[in-house]
Amino acid sequence: MKRSNHFLASDIGYSSLLLLTGSIILSIVVSVHCVSFAEDVTITYTQKQSIDKLRQRVLPHIVEDYMKDDIYLVKWLRSTNFDVRRAEKMFLENVRWRKENRLQTIEKEDFSDISDEYPYQMTGKDKQDRVVFVAFAGEWNIRNAIMTGRAPRVLRYLDQGMEMVARDIRAMQSQGKNVTQADLILDLGQFSVVTHACVQCLIRILDFLNSYESHFPGMAHRIFFTNAPPTVQFVLDLVRQNCSKETRAAMKVYDTNRGQFTKVLLSLIDKQYLPIELGGTFERN
């Protein structure tokens, strides 16, 4: 299986990563401006011309009908500040990646051998009909995946999750719902520097981040990090340094004060769609 544009140890530099591990930020409060549905679909006349130009350029390479839609094409343009050439390059790289990695059939693949160790789940929708995706990332033993040679499989399993979210968004759009994005919740309870923040672990985290940014641009309306201990902050700092402005704006970090993040989440998501561990009533599979 091929993955596109992966970060390599030589690209990042072991010394830089080790320096980051010493730069622990004790507390983070992030004020964000999340893009609303109206903002996501509102375009100017000039931007519409850019969409049409991009469509004309990539049309011979499109293999799935939804890729022709304005609502899909505009994401690549927003990701490149409406630079049509860059958007075209990014779009075509995504088409190539999807073909080489068989994304059209990835939903049928069985990951039951690792799903209990690296749990995530789509739990429903928020109060604005956005898909809710919850990952208990603090339970993921990334170091063990690397030591046992399963890291590529875990990364593919995460790609499956992102693809399922994207498909659910498109399904809701086909039903007439005003939805273009999802809410992602990453719970960091049980986070450990040993199992999550070794140098190779950080490289794999960046691998996933790169895949998300390259193939699912702008998919997250909000990215909540819950139960974040002080020791995870340098990892989040690394993520911020290597993600797009759009992704940084979506990030919202909460420490282990359960009352605080539960109040926020329940104001946005009905309790039946929020896992019990996060203050709701949804029972994990």
C-alpha cells in the first residue's frame, strides 16, 4: 500500500522532535472561529469561476460523480487559497492515492484484529446534523503498533474511518441536509509519553495528519481534544506546527476537567450521541 507525501524522520529531524518533547505547555486555551455551513458554501463570483476552471482541468481524471460537485471542488480551492494550479495538483494527487489505495472499497475491509486496540466510532450527529466521530486516542498504543509492524495497517484503519465520515457527509447532503463537515472528538484519557510520544510515534502521528490534510481537507468543523493531560501538550504543539490554518482553527483542547468539556459537548451534541465516558449515554461497541 502506498501513501502520499509521508513525513520522514529525515524531514522532521530527530533533534527537533526531541526538543519539542521538552517544550511542554502546561495549559492551552484555544479560541476558534469555526466555519458555518453558510460560510462553507458561500462563494463569490470570482471563486465560482475558479471552481469551474478547476472542474474543467480535472474532469478527465474524475472517477466518482461526487467529485464534480461545487461543494467538493471548493474544498481543494479553499485549502490552497483558491490557487487553481495548486488545487489541481492536490486534487489529482488525491485521485491517484484513492486509486492506488483502493479507497472505493475500503469500507468493506475487516479491521477487527485491531479495532479493539485502536477504538473509534461514528456515534451519530450533532445538533446541526454534522457527523460525530469519536476516537479514544488515549487508548491507542502507537509504540506497540510500530514494534509489531502493524503501524501501516493502523494508518489504513484510520483512513477507513475518515473515508466513512466523508461518505456519511455526502449521504446526508443527498438527503437535502445542510452538512459539509463533521465534529471530531479525540479523547486523550490514558495518554502516555511512552506509548504515544516516542520519536517514531510522533512520525506516525504526522503521517496520519498528512493523510487527513491531503485527502480530507476541511472536513472537520471542530476537533475536540478531551482529557488532555499536561504531558500531551507538546504533541499537540507539534500537530499545530504541521497542520493547515483551517485545522488549527478547528482545534479545541480541554484538560482533564470532565465538567468543563462535558458541558461544552452536551451544548452541541445530544447525550444519546455522546459516549458515556464523555458525559453522554452512548455505549461504545
